[in-house]
Amino acid sequence: MATQLVTTEQPKAPAKVAVSSGGKLAAFVPQTMEEAWRLSGALAASGMTPKAYGNDQNKIMVGIMAGAEVGLTPFAALQSIAVIGNNPSLWGDGALALVQASGLLEDMEEFDDGNVATCRLVRKGRTTPIVRTFSQEDAKKAGLSGKSGPWSQYPQRMRQMRARAWAMRDGFSDVLKGLHIAEEARDYQSMAGAASVEVQSPLTGAMLIEQAKGETIEAQPANDGALGEDSPAAADSRTDEPQGDQHDDADEAPAYAGWLETTFERIEAAAKPADLRAVEADMDRNKEALPNDVWGGLTDAVAAKRAALLK
């Protein structure tokens, strides 16, 4: 009997993938809420997020969503968006990056003479440059000059960032989508004192009740505008629970009605963006005393007026 030889082919080794470089890089951008949530979880577990986000997956998710609103990729959003007072704000360099990437910035010039910082932005399609200044005298009026930290260590840089923030907010509000500049937001309450028009004192719960009863409210010196948890006035601020019987009568005007009417009048009468900044400062100081729908109406009115002024 003849013996047959059987031959088998040996499997070929897989071809090595050639290493290439120089290709176009693209950031990973989630396309669905599920992808964004999974990415948030991965970032939370990595420990590579800014301190404001920590390892909180929910906060990271919101940071990514806020960044998407202005066109930032997820990781860039977490690096560029600061959470100040539970509100997202853009660091100055991140805001400038958005303005430059928008294709609307034609020219930019910044200089400081040792006392006054000036930022000059030229927007495409607009003949008049956007020029904003911030002086050391402005810093003194706002209680920032000599303040411990950057205002003492790098006053020139801080003046520059403040002038730039105002120029970008006034000239490119459509790009920034209403986000504040972080360097400005950190000193927001102090800046309220630098407004060119008189800023009303914060409306505490007690003052709102007096106003609702028709009693005269004496003007009080403005404090730092913040109601701390340990402050007696904090107990009077708005919560989700009923506040006494001041609103038991459905036909009774809300206690904030007079202030609200005045604020809308100030928004309508604003002749320049600086006027709106003063109104926004007053609004922020009284935010805790206002229902969410009233606050939303005010912010919408400010945004509409700013857009009209920039036309």
C-alpha cells in the first residue's frame, strides 16, 4: 500500500502595519448623550479633570455640554470653562481662542501705558472698532487694586484681561453665547461698585415684604452682594418653600414687582453695552430673591438688547 504525503500550508504571519505620521488630528467628540455620559465617566475615573469638576461625572457631563454650546471639544471645554458661583465662565485665553476661531476677528491690538490697559478689536463687517479700556483707577474704585493675589502680583496682566473681557463680551457676544469671562466673574461683586450708574442694594426677603406692604424702604449701603449661609439675611432669601403669607393673595403683586419694572426700564433705556453690564451686576446681586422664570425673562431681555446695540 502506497503511503500518501499530506502537506499543510503554514499560516502566514500578519503583515505589519506601517507607521505613518503627519495625518490630520481630530478630537473625539461624542455624538450621543450616551457617548457623552460614558466619556464623562472615563474622565472622572482618570483624575485628570480640573479641581472644580473633581471626580463628579455629573459635573463633567455638564461641563462638556456647556463647551459644546460654544464649539469646544470635550477636553478643551473642561480646561477652558471655570465654574464660578455654580455658573460656567470662560477663562480669558479660552474666550479669545473662540473669538479667533470664529473667523470674525479681523484685527486685535492690546497695550498698557502703565496705568490704563486698552483692547482694540476689529470685527469683520463692522466699520467701527471695539475699543475698551480698564485703568488702575477703575481697579481702585472696584476695590481690586492691592487685593491679595494676581491684582497685587500682576496688575498689568489683570488690567489687560479685564479690558479684553469687556471688548470680547461687547463685540462678540454671539460667539461667547452669553458666557462670562472667568477673570471678571471672580471679582464680579467687587466690580459692581465700579458701574457708571447707581447700583441698587440687594433685595433681602425682609425688604421684599416691606415693599409688598407698601412701606418705605430706606436705602442701605451696598455690601459685597452675597448672602452667605451663616448670614441672617440668608434665611430671608428665596427657597422652594413658601415664605410666609406675603403671596397668599393670588391678586397681590409680587414683592419684587417695583424693582422688576425699574430693571426692565433700565434695560430698555441702555444706550451702550456698559449700561447693560451695570444692570447685570444689579441682577446678579438680587438673583436669590427672584423666581427662575423672572430671572430667565430678565436675562433674555438683556441678551436681546445687547444684540440690538451691536447691530
